Amino acid sequence: AVGTIHDKHFVVSGAGSTSNTIYYSHTNDPDNFTGTGAGSIVLEDQVVGLASFRSDLIIFCKNSIFKLLNINDSQNITVQPVTKNVGCMDAQSIQEIAGDLLFLSPDGLRTVAGTVRIGDVELGTVSRPIQPTIKSIAANIDNLDITSAVLRSKSQYRLFYNNNGTANAAAKGIIATLTN
């Protein structure tokens, strides 16, 4: 299961048989999922991760990405697709760095970045030089424990991976440095 705080709500997903559903709490009450302002939305894809990004909630699914808009307006709450062609492989890979969200997708490390147009986002890729390593991780994702970290002082995103149950000292990693 995954969860995050977004605009005065606790948002969760990934619970067993409802892995396509996100649930959001009552406003300013993270324990109340039945009160006014609480609700749920069923998506067409399995939810992998959630991230609050600017005024939107980005919903990372296995094969697609969506954004939730207007969570505080029950009449106008909506989910819009960002892409239906790219998904996220592991919630632990999602990090914010330099104003962008980075995540592990089947085709590499990707970014969700804001644009000059209000409310718009774009997808980018930052892992072309390490594509063979990414393909190996993607092929074995079900057997790997994934974690990530950001070193803001170096503008670095670090992705660590090891076989399930293997000691952390045996973990391998990838470092991506973001430059302008």
C-alpha cells in the first residue's frame, strides 16, 4: 500500500483487491475516510505510487500516469491522464528533485516536470547512458527490493536495488546527476 498527504487530505491506494482504487480522507482529518470531503476513485490501471506535485496529485500506475485535480471540490474533482504509455515500476523509486519528480519506468529513469503552462506537465528521460542496466532491473523487478534517495546539494538522484532478502551491503545502485 502507498500513501501521501495532498492538499489537506491523506490519500492511499494499493490495498489488495482494490489496487486500482485511490481513497482520500476527510479534509484535515487523515483518519476519517467516510466524512464530508472523503471519497474514492477507481482507475483503469493498478496504482503503484502517489506524489503530491505542485497543486496536483500525481498517480503513478503500472502502465500509466494520472493526475488528480480539485480534491477539495467534490463537484469538480477529476482524474486526467498524463500518459497511458508509461508506467512506474516501484513506488520507492519516486523522488522529487530540482522541481521535478523522478521515477523508474520500464524504459528508464523518467521525470515528470512542470511546464510554463499552468497545470501542465511533461515527461522526460534521464537514463539513456545506462539503458542496459535499466533493462536488467526492469527484467528482474519482481525479485528486487528498490529504494532511492536524493542528495540535493549535488542535484543527484540515487536508485539502489538488491535481490529480495539479500543483505543491504550487497545492494547495487545508479546515480543520476541533473544538470541544467
